[in-house]
Amino acid sequence: MPALNSLLQQKLQDLEKTQQKRAPMAVVRKPGGYVEVAGRQLLSFSCNDYLGLTHHLEVIAAAKEALVRYGAGAGASRLISGSHPFYEELESALSEHKKTEAACVFGSGYLANLGTIPALVGAGDLIVADKLSHACLLDAAKLSGAKLIRFAHNDMKHCKDLLEKYRADYRNCLLVTETIFSMDGDMAPLAELNALAAQYDSWLLTDDAHGLYVAAETPHQSHIQVGTLSKALASYGGYVCGSAQLIDMIKSSARSLIYSTALPPATLAASLAALRVVAAQPELAQTALASARYFAKQMGLSQAQSCIVPLIVGSSEQALNLSKALEENGFYVKAIRPPTVPENTARLRFTFSAYHTQDQIDALVAALKGAL
Ligand SMILES: *Cc1c(COP(=O)(O)O)cnc(C)c1O
């Protein structure tokens, strides 16, 4: 143990030197987008609760009722005794929304990708992924044992060149991307990717973690649609939508589904309630996107394509300083640094939610301009 600890000590010091040492800070989220951090109340632009539903009274009431009725935990994995009937209801709602035959709900978005990709491809197969794909897509690709190659972000020429060069040497091929990129807020060219998938006899997997119920639905269906219930739907869990065969196969073989405890019924009830709220108030999504666009315009940035607006500043130190200056003005905006984003692209990542008002955004813009 002492040898292990001294080795870890050395590694931690290295992380500290490059400003990459991290530790979660205690944060209490409150209604209306406020957070309490170290005894101070700040307005957050760093939550993925795009529709502001984590504190919606109907969502809380549904979770509370399920908690009292069905207990705190699921008791076992879904294939044993943990598959509460809420799962079926949630899967029907998701597949209906995505216009697919079926859906499967997982413990989280991370687990959905980790289970799905290795269930579809393995040694002898090829994965061609966007360079900026979320860590869990890349982890899943590595876990699958398939050959992983990456194309430059949203660069369809590069993607096509790679397919041309490598596709014929492998049995099956999976194209992987996000619909809305989590750190940049931009969209993937899904029409082009679909065409490439057809041309090169490949399947397209898209991760819609930041698009579900927030971005405009595209008419371009990918074969495998992954996402999370933890962002716009305000709760916790992940999902995959697709054909009946795809979902049957995943339910029979995705290891992160089979060997992990099912979600607590109260969590499923919260997701179901969030879906009811969105159905009744579709304008919530428009509000969040309009706020992101307003902010980007005030800051002279290009038009926001989603609720995520990055302000790329370069060094980790600059990003941290800017975050600190905003905190002094009452705003909570986390700096995002390498290795989460590429070297020299440290940034402030602003996320907008339905609860933000124009006055609040004006105050944020004033503070940000002052700090810059
Ligand atoms: C947040 C996110 C995930 C992970 O989802 P969780 O439910 O939080 O595990 C997966 N993919 C992308 C693109 C994400 O942004």
C-alpha cells in the first residue's frame, strides 16, 4: 500500500502542475436555477436541466408518490426483479417520440452507450467516430474490441476518406456521433452521415443527450438512437431507441443492463412526469433555445444551435480566472478544461434553461464583458 500511495501522490502532483487535478465541490441546487456553493447563492449557467424540470412540482410529486409506494430502490437488475412496469411505459413513450419500433431504458446515458456498442460490434468490425464524441462513446468503442478510427469534428470529407480507405477490410461498420455536441453545442450533419452510412453499408449511432426535447427534431433517423433521461428530462437514466430486433438483442446481451441494478421506481416516475409536462408545455424547449441565442448574439458569438454556448478562451488558467470573476458577480459557470476538451481550447460552457429570464442574461453579459 505505501508504494501505491507514493506512486499516486506523484501522479496527483503531476495533475496539479498541469491544472488537471479535479475534485467535486458540494453544490445544492435550488428552484429557479440557483445553486448554493460554499454558503453563497449563485445563479447557475452550468446545469443541463434545460427545461427546468428537476424542481417542477408535478415531477417531484410523482417521484414522491412512487417513493412511498414502491420504496427507495429497485432491489435487483431488470432481468431478475427490478423491471418495474414504469419501464414499459417509459420505453413506449420514448419509442413513440423517436418514431422507432422499440426502446430500452438503461441505468444512465453512460451505461446505455457502454452496453449498446459492444452488443453490436466486436473484433473484426470497424467504428468510425467523430473526434469530439463523448468519452462514454469512445470508452464503449474501446470496450467492444472493434477497430476505432476518428474523423475530424463534423468533417464529412474526412469521414468519407476513412470509409473509402478502411471499410472493405472489416466485416461490419458503425458510424458514431452526437446530435448536439456536449462541449461545443453544435450539430452533426446527420443527413450527410446517413448518406455515408448507406453508401458504405454501415450503421449510424447518434447520441442525443443534449438534443432530446430541446433541439429541433431532425427528419434524418439514425439506426441506433442513444440518449439520456438526466438532462432535459430532469431525472436519471439512459435509453436506446431503434428497431425491435435491435432492442431485443440489447436486452439479451448488453452487459451494463444485465449486470447492474435497475433504476429506482421513483426515478422512472420522475422521468414519466417530466414527459407529461413537456407534452403539455412544448414551448419550454423554445424558451431555453431562445435564451442561448440571445446570449450568443449579445456576446457577438455565432448563432447558438442548441442550449449550449461555449466561450473558448484558450488556457486553463484564463478559463478558471473568468469563472472566478463571474462567481464574484453572483454567477456559477464552470470552466471546462483539457482533457475534457482538446488542449488550448479551455472554455466557459454556458448552458441555458427555460427558467432563465432576459434580465438575468443581460446581467450575465454585463459581468462577462467586464471580466473580459
Ligand atoms: C451527459 C452525456 C452522456 C451521459 O449521460 P448520463 O445519463 O449522464 O450518464 C452521454 N453522452 C453524452 C453526449 C452526454 O452529453
